[in-house]
Amino acid sequence: MKNFNSLFISLLFIEMIACDDVTDNPFWEISFDSKSQAIEREIGGIVFKFCLLNEQGQPATVFNEGDNFSFYFSVTNQSKKDFYYNAYKLAYDKNFLRIYASSSNFDFGKSYEPLLQTDIGIAAYPFDDGDVYNIKVPWLHEKDSVLCAENFCYESIIQEPLVKGSYYTSFKYSFYFQGQQDNNIIRTDSINFKINFKIQ
């Protein structure tokens, strides 16, 4: 029994060293009057960026009525370590890149429908130091079509331009990065992302 307890404590200690858990449930939010036009934060050397892009490709939170804009989300590995990470699982989250009216929480839906991704195992998705995975989807598409970027493919959904008013897009997600060379793991609790924006 004594040996069993020693083994259990040793395994628990190893797990504590190898696994970098982030459990403070961060809430990352920007508004149309914020100094920054993008959410950009870092955890354990992994940089998360979420923003809306105007027609010139610049981060923005205020748009003219009738203008198109795009959602942009990226994850960059600046940890000096190599991981495995399936970046595009996030695209299948029901709240990811969905728009709501600020005043009523009316759901305007999404502008894309992700195509099914074959689950081939985490080792098929290397995320080496310096790698960047990004997802970029416009709100307005000219026609129904299937679009692909790297490993992420989606079918466009035709949407109407948003009228003048205040809106937001929000989601929460737990990220998991598996070390390639060792047992190093980064696992976050659910991170809440929210962008408040305006059509004028």
C-alpha cells in the first residue's frame, strides 16, 4: 500500500509539472470605443488573436452600413516548443463567428457552415514553434460556394448586410496543445471572447 501511495504521488507530481493548466476563466472583450481594435492575448507562449477586419483588411469595430467585414481568428506558437494542435475544431463550435444584436440578443446566425473534418488523430496537426493557424470568414458572400483555407473548408451562407445598430460576436472555448517531444501540455479552461461592434 505504501508503494502504491508513493507511485500515485509521483505520477501526480509529474502531471503537475508537465501540464500547464490555465483555470482562471478569462473573459477577453473589446468594444467599439476600446483603444484596441483586436483581442490579442498570450498564454504560455501561445498567442490568440480575434478581431473583425474591414474591407481594407484592417482590424475595426465600426463599419459603414452596407460594407462587408470579415471575422479573423489566429493562434500563433511563440512558445519555443513544438506542439500538436487541431486548430479547426474551433470552427465547428456553434457560437463561433455568430452575430447577435446587442439590445435584444437576436441571433443573426453565421455566414458559413463547416464541412465535415475526418478525425485522423492529433499527430496529423503539428503546431511547431513559429507556426500560425488562422480562420478568416467574411460576413457577406457573393454566392453559395465551398471555400478552403489550409485544412479548414466551409460552405458559404448568404447573409444580408447588417443595418445601423450595435452588435456583438461571442464564443468561449477550451484550447488543448499536446507536446511533440515530451509530455508538455497546455490546456486552458474556457476562454471567453467577445467583440462589440457598430454599424453606422
